[in-house]
Amino acid sequence: MLDKALNNEFDKEEALLLFGEMYATAVAGDGSVGPDEIMLAVGGELGGGAALLRLAALHMLNQLLPGEFKFNVRIYVGEGRYYYIVATGEDAVRFKRLLSVSAPSAGGGYLSPKFDKFVEAAKVEVRPGNIWLTPSGLVAADLTISEAGVAVKYNIYLQNKIELQFQSTDRGRAELAARLLRLSGVTAEVRKETRKKGDRDVWYVKAATDMLAAGREELRKAIAELVRRAVENGWVDEKRAKRWLEELKRGRVLKEGWLKYEMRLIEGALVVSFSSTNPSNIEREKQRLREMGLVEGVHFSVKMPEEGRYGYVRILREGLERAAWLSEHGSGEQQRLAAEFVEYILQRAREVRNDVYKKAKKIVEEGRSRGSLTLKGFEKRVEVGGREHVMKVVGWNAELEMSKSGKKLLRIRITAEVDGIKGDYTIAYGRYGKLNAARGYAVARADVPGGREADAERFSALVKALTGREPRIIERSNGEIMMECGRGHLDGFRRYAELVDAIERWLEETDR
């Protein structure tokens, strides 16, 4: 196939995509991707021959690439029958640019977390094309996005809004169109039309003004040029065009002063990080986060670059929650910085993928809710054990103390009337296990109306009313009943202004 492509007997772009996908898949299975290295391991009885065949194919593939995308790879012999095909430095960057557009994907997202590491090397080119007026009076234009010798042409329509469209009966081509848009900073998903073209399905990608305004500068500049050309031809109202141009410009202004943070989900957890080989960039972000009110080691972690290799700043979940809280409840410059940071993180998440945005938004909402409620005058009805319980909080306290074994505990005490019976309900939180998990325990009392079982049910009702979830009930063989609460319950308690400060302090002081 490569030989035919070199002799113009096979489509060169298709060959680049097919072989790029093959190598991306191979690396995902038996390789690794780093900031300045891509490595593919080849082993087995035919390891040497297979490695040489892959090397020969890569050299032929290089001949199809434009000059600025050509890269070099080397073979290293490992132990046993293993061979390693490696690209490093600028060669790795150029190789990743090809893999960023050819790695398998679906719905605008890559099918392997390893593929996400290709994205940082992508540098798409965006070119505005022709613009014309359709017979129906609609302003239409074309725009091309390309990377590593692979290009997709999109249609742009200017009417009540700016809309970018791509459609094809080839789903793979539509996935490529979505991927190039994502590399341009625009969240895009492939969808199927309800209609068909003959007996074939039609796949499409669309992005409107607000999504396009969140894209990279290259994309926004190209679209702005098309808008200005439409105004010059008298095809678009100047007032409407001015509003569009302001939206496109605002996307840039929002990002000014912020270095590019990468966002992805790993096993359902949100990872927010900035990487750089420049120590001053890492120091700059550390200082900014400190000025915002975040604490290194508690809210974010740092690794400084060494010998030209990448360092990073990584925002922990607690850091994003804290920034969200400060954006609502902080003051002065600290609140301004936190609000700007949270807005930026949400925009970056929206640009990456919808599931990443949903996760980031959930964490931000949880952070903003810290201290947003009050226990004063709290009354509620909840159902536990098939019965409705009525409660009223009349007192509270949260403090840190040391256990006899030297463990730092958080003791939360709530005085409440549950079903007309007044009592003190106390839960002691500690850190347990290899994961340093936050767990709280309470013991049901036998010297109260109804005994242990009734006390456990009233305690459960109170915890559910305050946090939205019931505790776990543990019944021991000696008749003792314990109630266990986890991190989710603690996050529920953090919503109350009377408890949040003590909880935050305990979390910070007991975090590893």
C-alpha cells in the first residue's frame, strides 16, 4: 500500500491514516508515550524480523509526509528476544503529531488513555477558503483544518449564528473531522442523521458560535476573517457581525495569562495538570496557586523539570473544590483569582470532552456548596427503615482532638430532636488503611428510649437528613451496633457553615 501511495496509485492521505492508526494501536498495546519519547516493544520468536519490518514501513511512511513532519526512529536490542523502536526529542513530537490525527477514536474522543498523550504535540493549521451566497440567501463558506499531512474541509454557515458543519456517509471520515476539531479546541461529537443517503447512513459533526469561540486562536482568527469578508460583501448585518467578532475575541481574552492545563479522566477520576520543561513556568503556576489560597501538597502537587525533561503542576480534587469554594466565599484578590481559575478550568474541560466537563462541573459545584447551608433552624422529614422521621437541629460542635493512640480525630457532635426525642449524636472521623481513607464511627446507645436499635435508626435519619445518605449499620455479635460514615457523608457535612472550617482543617492536617 505504501509503495503504491508513493507512486500515486493509492491515496496518500488514506495511507497515512491507516498506517498511523496501526502504529498508534501498537503503541497503546505494547509501548509507552512520554513528553519527549515514544517507544514500541516488539518481541516473540520473530521479534527481530518483525521489528525490522516495522522500521522499514516507518521509513516508507516518512516519504509520504511533508518535510516538517518527517521523523527518525531507532531500534534498540533488549533482553531476550525483545526489540524497541524508539523516537525521542523532536522526532517524537513529529511522530505524535501524525498519531494525534490517526489514533482510533469515537465520538470525538480517543479509545485509549495513551492516545491522549499525543494531543499535546498537535499544531493544527486552519485555512479559510471561499465564501459565497446561496440561492436561498444563506451565506456559506468553506474552511480547512489540517495536521501532519491530513486535512478535512468543513462548511461554515452565517445566518442567525455561526455554524460549522461536516457530513459524510463514511463514519471514519466524520470521526476524523471531529478529532481535528477537538485538536482545534472545540468539543465535537459524531452523530447519525435520521435520514439516509440512498441505503447508506449519514454521519455529521456540528459546532455553533459558543463552541467555536472556545477554540484555539488559529480557528477563531480564520472564522473571524470569513465574517469580515461577509460584511465587506454586504451579506451580513454589521451589528450581528460585531457581536460574533466580540464572542470570538472573548475566547482569547479569557485565556490570556493562563498556561495550558490538560484535562482527562483516568478510571473515572479527573486529572488536571500543566506540564513544561521550563522551570520558570512551573514556578509561575505555583506562585499563582498560592496567591489564590491553595496549599502545595494539600491542594496541588509539583514536580520541577530536570535536565530538560518535563515537570508538572497537578491540581488535586481537593484543590479544585477549594478554588471553587474560594470563588464564592473568598474575598478581594484571592476570590478574583479563584473565580478566574475555576472559569478557565470549566472552559478547558468543555473543550476536551463532554464527560470531562461533567466531572469538572460536579466537583466545582460540590466545592461551591461548602459552607453554603446553615444548621441554625434546620428542620427536615426523611424516611428511614420504612418510617418517616421528623428532626430539628438545636446544637452543634466540630473539633479536632488526639486519640489515645496518637491518631488525629475529627469529632462532629449534633444535638437534635428526632421524633420529639432530644439527644446528642456524635461521630468521630479518623484516617484508616493504606489509602488513608476518611471514615467516621458512632456507637448506638442502649440507655435511650427504644434502646440501641431505635437510637441507630434516629442517628441514621439525622445523617440522611444532613448529608443525603444513610450510614452503614454494623451489628456485632455482642449486641453492639455501630454506624459507619464515609467520605461522601463528610462532604455532605462540609456544606454547613458551622462545620466546614473544622472539617477543612482536619482534612488538610491528616492528608498525606
